[in-house]
Amino acid sequence: MLTFREVLAALHRFHEGFATLKVEDVMVKEPKSVGPDTDVDELRRAMLESHTRYMPVMEGATLTGVLSFHDVAKAVLEEQTFENRMLKGYIKNTLE
């Protein structure tokens, strides 16, 4: 996997020799990945532990997608907003 992080690290490390590098020279050869059934909390934990912003989603040997930390943050925010709305509705109905 090759992300902006690997490109910047290679640029810093190789300076003038950067233009002659191949992708395979700087890419992460065996990135940590998750399956399509991984829940958001497990995904978030895996991304935090491995310090990655992007996580490949693999189904066997097939790449089915790539999730970003932004995707995870958005999903968590949407879940919290939904729960907050439900709790406010419950409290409002209980007090009436």
C-alpha cells in the first residue's frame, strides 16, 4: 500500500534519488487489513494501534475497499448523533 505518508518519508530519506525509486521500494508490502464484517470499534482500534490513516478491506485475497480514519470518525459521529436524538426523544416523552 502506498499513501502520502510513504511518499513523504521516501522524499525525505532519498532526496535527489527520489525520482529513480519504484513504488515497490517505498510501499508498505504487507499492510494490516480488516475484513468486511469488522465492526467500527474494532476498525478504529486497529487503525489507532497501527498508526494508519487508511485500512484496506480484504475479502480473502480480493481488495474490496479502503477505509480512511475520516470514514471512521464520520461513522462514530453519526452513531453518537443518532443515539443523542433517541435519548432526547425518550427524555422528552418521559417528562410529558
